Amino acid sequence: MQNFDYYNPTHIVFGQDRLADLDTLIPANAKVLVLYGGGSVKKYGTLATVVSQLGSREVVEFGGIEPNPQFETLLKAVEVVRAEKIDFLLAVGGGSVMDGTKFIALAAEYDGEVNSLLFNGTAPAPVKSALALGCVATLPATGSEMNNVGVITYNEQKYPFASPLVFPKFSFLDANLTLTLPKEQIANGVADAFIHVIEQYLTQPVNAKIQDRFAEGILKTLIEDGPVTYADNDNIDARKNFMWSATSALNSLIGVGVPQDWSTHMIGHELTAMFGIAHGRTLAIILPSLLRERKSQKYAKLVQFAERVWDINDGSDDEKIDLAIDKTEAFFNSLDIVTHLSHYNIDEQAIDNVIVNMKKMGLTKLSETGDLTLDIVRKILLATK
Ligand code: NZQ
Ligand code: ZN
């Protein structure tokens, strides 16, 4: 296992009917900006409940943060923060609202050009302070509710950023608030969480037993309870397990001390930026093809994945790996996620444009060892058919 530091200060408030606890977690004299997306939280009453729990605090609202949040929209929120002298940000929504709020928290206290906060990848953004933020998560998927990362769309490209200052002070994971999710968002969330685990797990063995076994436990839970949540809206026990899986998949715990390979995400972000395909779906298209292409580099961990996650114990190691990848793809398909680019009318010419854009973004040496070049990315995308 490699050396690591682990720091995660986010207070999780988990379960059902938990919003009454908001009052205890936000300073009594705070002036709060409540941020939300395209209106689902208004439509289903979550926003009204949240605001009523804030009691006599001064509250300002900012809606309209879109999926794959746009830089320009977030700048408008920064203006509101400054004009209204806001001192606490409360994100109510999915990953896009939570990520957008993290960016606003940094940008509101930054004196330089705010777009420069986007050009550091996942190295800490060059900031000295940020506004405090909390989250009411309405979509289990990204893990944004318990990590220090965000992804913003700027000039039609997706840019990740990170800072220890944007860990949410708290996040509510109230399963009842997710009951209104359309089925395809549940599927997106299951795929996203599953692939977050894979990006931290399917690399090379470093004898990190806790991380491996936690990762395998999350994958098995997603395989078990993802489809139940997808098929049966009323199964709250399955939904809670799915929700905690999604958070646990990207709160750093399984990623410490192990190599990580975020190739599927880096390629997927390009497909979202260029073709508007939802984040989780892009990942499900790429991953099976990437694993087939990278079989030899990830061999030992793929065998472990086959045996421990998919319980495949018969056949040669090669056969186990092939079956595990097929089962993974079939799992996504069972959630009605199509894993072929042709479904989106993306042909060879469009794939070449993806490669050109990735080159412009400097994404030329992906994988845990930096050996995944754009020629290989092209091959992976072509193989998705
Ligand atoms: O905008 P509203 O009207 O709220 O509707 C949203 C949106 O249309 C809807 N929704 C959310 N909660 C709902 C609901 N509809 C009904 N009932 C509810 N309870 O769902 C739609 C999608 O929301 P969005 O927030 O965009 O989805 P998700 O949570 O999947 O977030 C995706 C974003 O997160 C980034 C992605 O790149 C993408 O921009 N990611 C963030 C990460 C992180 N911070 O660590 C890691 C991820 O890998 C990912 O890149
Ligand atoms: Zn993701």
C-alpha cells in the first residue's frame, strides 16, 4: 500500500425525514444563499421544506444551475453572493448543483480571474479561503456531497477542480428526497458510482486489502440494490444502500494508498461536452471497451474483480476476465443503458473530433501509468461500435 493522508470533514446526515436537522448545522445568524437546478426541487416541494427549516435566517434563492453546470451561470450566482453579502451556501440538488456551489464558494472570495480556478485539474485550486457550504443531495451518483471536487463546463469543455476548502460542512442524504427521480437518473447514478469505484480499484495490486474489500463491497451492493431501486421505486431499503454506496464510492476512502486510473472519466467528459450524453451513460459506453483493450495492463486486478465481485470461479483466468467484462456491460444494459456509440449516431469522423479535442485539453497520457495514448483512446472508442 502506498503512503497516504486521509482527511474528510463532511458531516453526513443520513436516512429519512432528516431535514429538520438543518437548523442545527447552519450558524443561526448566517445569511444563506440556497442554490438549486432547473426546478425539480421547486416542483416536488424540497425547496419549500428546506427554506422553512432555515427559520428566521435571511434567505436568498438562486435557481437555474443546469446539468453540467455552466461557468457563466455560476458567475451570476457569484454576483448575488457579493451583492447580498451572503455567508453560507446551501446546495439543494444533484451533482451539478453541488459542484456549481463549490465553484461559487471559491470564486466569491477570489480576487484574480475566476476562470483560472479551472486550470489546475485536481490539484488544489490556488485560493486562500472559500465560503462555507452545505448540501442537500437529491440524486445519488457523483459523491460530490462528500468530496472536494467539482466539474464545470467552460467554453464547451468540462474542467475538474478541487480544493480542501470546498468539502461540504455537511450533507443530507435523505432517501425520501430521491423518490421523485426519473428512472434514467437512477440508472445514471448507479453507473456513475460503479465506475467511480472501478477507477480506483481496477489498476494494479498494491496489497491494499481494506480499500479492495471496501471497493468490492460497494460494487456488490450496487449490483444488488441498483437494479432493485431502478425497478421498484418503493423499496426504500435498497434505495438507502444505493445512496450510501454512491457517496462511499467517491469520498476518497477507497482511493487512498492505491493507484488510480480516471481514463474512463476523462474520455467520458469529452463525450458529454461534445454530444450532450449524460455523464453516467458516457462512462458505461467506454468502460467495457476500455477494459477489453487494457486487459493485459490490469490483468491481476481483473481476475480479482471476476472472482470477488462477479463470483466467477470456473475457467481460465482469461475466461474469467472476459466473462466479468461481459457481465459488467450486461449490468449496465439491464438498467436500459445502451453501451454503443452508434446509438448516438457517433461515427468514426466524430470519434476523430473527440481525439482532436482531447489533444487540445492535454489529455494525451491517461491511465494509472500514463501509458494510455490518444491512439489507444481512438481504438477504445471505435470498439464501442
Ligand atoms: O435541475 P433539476 O431540475 O433539479 O433536475 C435534475 C437534472 O435535470 C434532476 N434531478 C436531480 N434530483 C432530482 C431530479 N429530478 C427529480 N427528483 C430529484 N430528486 O436530475 C437531472 C440531473 O442532475 P445532475 O445534478 O446534473 O446529475 P448528477 O448528480 O449525475 O451530476 C452530474 C454532474 O456531476 C459531475 C458530472 O460531470 C456532471 O456535471 N461529476 C461530479 C463529480 C464530483 N463532484 O466528484 C464526479 C463525477 O464523476 C462527475 O464528473
Ligand atoms: Zn463520475
